[in-house]
Amino acid sequence: MSQSRGRFGIHGGQYIPETLMNAVIELEDAYNKYKDDPQFNAELTELLNNYAGRPSRLYYAEKMTKDLGGAKIYLKREDLNHTGAHKINNCLGQALLAKKMGKTRLIAETGAGQHGVATATVAALMGMECVVFMGKVDCERQALNVYKMKLLGADVVPVTTGTGTLKDAVSQAMREWTSRIEDTHYCLGSCMGPHPFPTIVRDFQAVISKESRAQILEKEGRLPDAVIACVGGGSNAIGSFYHYIGDRDVRLVGCEAAGRGIDTKDTAATINTGRLGIFHGMKSYFCQNEYGQIAPVYSISAGLDYPGIGPEHAYLHDIGRAEYVAITDEEAVGAFEYLSRMEGIIPAIESAHALAYAMKIAPTMSKDQIIIVTVSGRGDKDCAAIARYRGQDLRD
Amino acid sequence: MSRIHQAFENHKAFIAFITVGDPDLATTEKVVHAAVEGGADLIELGIPFSDPTAEGPVIMEADNRALAGGTTTDDVFALTKKLRETIDIPMVYMTYANVVFSYGTEKFMQKAADAGIDGLILPDVPYEEKEDFDPLATKYGLDLVSMIAPTSENRIAMIAKEAKGFVYMVSSLGVTGTRASITTDIGAMTKLVKANTDIPCAVGFGISTPEQAKKMAALSDGAIVGSAIIKLLAEYGRDAAGPVKEYVKSMADAAHSA
């Protein structure tokens, strides 16, 4: 059987309404034109370095390493980027591309609000109109980010359909795009959706592993034994893995949100509990029932609360190049508190899923082994929700 | 070839969309019969999906009502079979890729054909991805209907050349739902389709009044109406058969007169 463009093994593709086909083709053509263009890349690098604050630090977590008593732990500090997460890497790239395409308006979906804030930020910087779709439930649990987006000049549209979370925000952003294409670029926030988004987002996030590879070689003179990152759609993970994919001795571990456990219905662990399907423009793994109805997934982390996973991760899983483990709310909250006290770094609850797995495996590894954990974002946005999880009602 | 062409043989066609299981299967059965009695030439049966990304709020809510009532794909096959005992006009399914793929594409096509269905509309399967579905649909005598949109432009010839059953022309940008006016040059779209295929084409998205139905049917081979019928289901629930019959008659008469 012939396969369409944008495939990762059997995954990926372009399962979208005909109305959007010319838009994704136009995007692919523009991306192919600019991705190796020296002028475009010079502009993007300038923005990444002098606006977003790259390169991000690779920090040796000495206290954590000693406390866990095993492998050396390095943290890739994406939380130190402007807007507090890795999302800005992709937003700067896509917005610059959209501008070159003559688009004047950005739309985006957001879960935790980090991608929405990054899109609103870049729209403000580049003088573009911005509309962000955010599930109603997420608007409530991430109220601070809603305020930030509005402060930055974006319209925030609460999405009340379905479960009122990230998947519904993606659906609504896709609906909005079909109704207004001419002046609008859909700034998709993760390495998912129809081709060419999974490739574009991966390429813009690959700066994470490009830097960390050079940084670890400089500090340790060797590559790490494991690279660990959290996975919802999977953008920080694919960025963290990309430049190590060819290094077969480097373990790549994606940490999914198990929610209340993968043996419960309250989970968002796609690889661990889902099966092959077609949704949101791509063939990949999805949490779904026996009739293909998409499952109402759950995680304490709004950013990982998504029933699918990017097609390249599905492929890396299929070929056994990356492994995908499930981390519960309880384990993630434990890691959130641990890193705060141990290193004075408050991680995003999403990133805490990756830290929790590092805490599990580091003690089983030898002292001359190395782990790099991507701290994809900062945890300020999560403080109120974690306090509530611990039974404390925080008020501003 | 399926029996879809029969819908377009005597006059311009009126195509009615009904979500199966909204609000329950017994009501769907009555409403489909009402639409046929009202003069519909082809019935689109919507198999509900949890996240219908091409639908506006009206059909999204119908999907929610049907799923809340427990409607499954197997229920849809069973009801289709029952309807087919007395209904002669062509019937097609309208659903999303994952409903078919997750069921097992071949098993789905086999059961759909066995139930008496003539074709399939999958709005999230564009030309580039039809290989996943089209060969298996054809194997069981079903037509995978192709859609073209106001943004299709240079793609219309390519799509029309391989189209089967009928060409579904999307009238406007955006999702399903009634619209005050349709501004796309439908006549120009029809011309491009006709230059590349002999199969009929019908216009959907945004049509709700007899005047619109007549105008769109005049510019093509038929008019497709979904949201306006579903609104009657939302309003009248289990008592919707009467109002649907009356409404379909007004729309079908208008389309047939075009």
C-alpha cells in the first residue's frame, strides 16, 4: 500500500479535512524553502539567543546526585528560557515562518498554558494577532497563565466541549483554522497533528539535544547513558532525544502521565494503555475505547493530559529505540517537592514526571554513569494545584 | 457501482443527514422513515464520534447525545439492516476515520455492506490518505465519497477524476452548521468537477432554507442538509419524526424543483 507524506514508520500522515489540505501543503513548501535558508536561521538564532535566552544551561545536580547515590544527574534547564518552558523554541520558529508566509494572525491550542503564553508572547513581539484555545477545565486550573496570555494581548477562548482539556482545545483550534486560513497560521504546540507539524516542531525543539550533546561532551568528555523527558504530545522529549537517536548506547526514556495509575481509567499514558488509531490529523497511538471513541484521559498535569502521542514517538516505540514509562500523579508530585527542596529548583509538574523516573533509576546505576533530565518548564504555574493536591487551599 | 447514482436520476437530489442514536435508536428509525417519506433521495447516517473535528456545535451535540445514550457502531449496523428491509433509496455512513479504522477497516466495510449501506463519507480522510480505506470499500461494493472545498482549487481535477458515488462539495470554509449566506462560487466549482468526472456532485455545509436548497441544487446536482435537521432533533427529541418529515418535504420539494 502506498503511503502519504510525513510518515514515521506506519505513523503520521495527513488525516485532515480537504479544506485544510492546501494550507498544510503551503506550510510544507514554505518550511522546505526556509529551513536551510541562512538568513532565516540567522534571524531565528538571534531570537533564540537574545530574546529567549539560549543556550539553556546543562546543570550538574550535585546534591540530588549524592542524595540518590548512583548515576550523575544533569538537568537541561529549559525552565530558564523566557516564558519559562521549552515551548518558546517552537513558537519563535513557527511565528518567524508564518511571517515569511505573510500570515498576520496566530492561533494555538494550549493545555497547561505554557504554549499559549509562548505563542502570545511571540505574537506580541512580532506584532501579530493571537487567539488561544484552552479547555475550560484547564483555564480553571491554570488561571495565572490565562491572565498572562490576556496581558500579552491574546484572546483566550475557553473550550467547553468534550472534557474541556487539551484534546478539545486542539479540536477547536483545527475547527477555527478551517474557517480562517488566508491570514492565519495554526501554531501547533507539540510534535503531533498532520504533516508537516510533527517534523517542524521536532526540528525547532531539536535545539535542546543539539546543545545538550555539545555541553555534556564538553563537561564529561562522553555521551550520557540515559536521556529522560516527559511526554504528552511529546515536543520537549523529541527535542531532547533527536540528536542522540543515532547513538545506540544512549537510552531514551519518555515519561507518560499515568494519572491515578495505568490500571485505572484516570490515566493519560498513551503508549502504556492506548492502541493504534487515527485522530487529530495523524496515525499514532491513542487512548480509546473498543469502538474508537477517544477516551476522556486524566492527569494532574494539564500539559500531559492528552489522549495521543506524536507519531515519531510512536515510531521510536515500535522500533524499540525509545522506551515509554508511566509515572503517577503521586510520584510526580513527590519529584516536584523533592527537586524544590534538594536543588532549589521548582520544576513544572510535567517535568516532574521525568524527574520522578530519574529518581527511580539513578540509584540503580553506577556512579560513573550519566543521566540528562530535561526540566521542560518551571513550576510557578503549578504551585496552587499542588498545594490543593496536598490539601492546602492557596489564595492570591 | 453502488446505488448512489439512483438518487440523482429523476431530478436534483435532496440529501438528509441524521446522527444515529440521537437521542436513541428508536427515534432514529422513525426519523429516517420520516425523511424518506418527506422526499429525501439519499440518507446520510452519522455514526457518532467523540471528537468530530469537522462539525459545528449542532452536530457535535448530537454526537454527544447519541454516545451518552450508549450507541455503538454495532448498533448502527443493526439499525441499518432493519431500515434496509423497507427503504430502497441509497444510504451512506458519515463518520470519522478512527471509527472505521479502530473497528478494523475490512470488518467495518464487510458489515456495512452486509447491512445494506452504499457508501462512506470520512471528512478527515483527504485524497492523500484514501488508500487506507478506498480499496477495502471498493472490495465490498461501497463508494468512498470524495470531498472538495472552497480552498481545493488546483486539487479539484485530481480529486474528481478518482471520485466515486458522488462528489461532496463543501460550500464554505469552516465546520458544519447553518449559515445566513453562502458566498463561494459554487457554479465554478461544479464546472471544474464536471470537466473531470461524470458522477454527480452535491453541495453541503450551511444549507438550511428551501431557497438555499433550490439555489445550491440548481448550481450542482443536489443539496445536503444536516445541522438544520439535527436542530429539530434537539428541539423535539423523541417526537421529532413529524417536524422532520414536514421540514424535509419543504427542502426536497425546493431541491427537486431546481
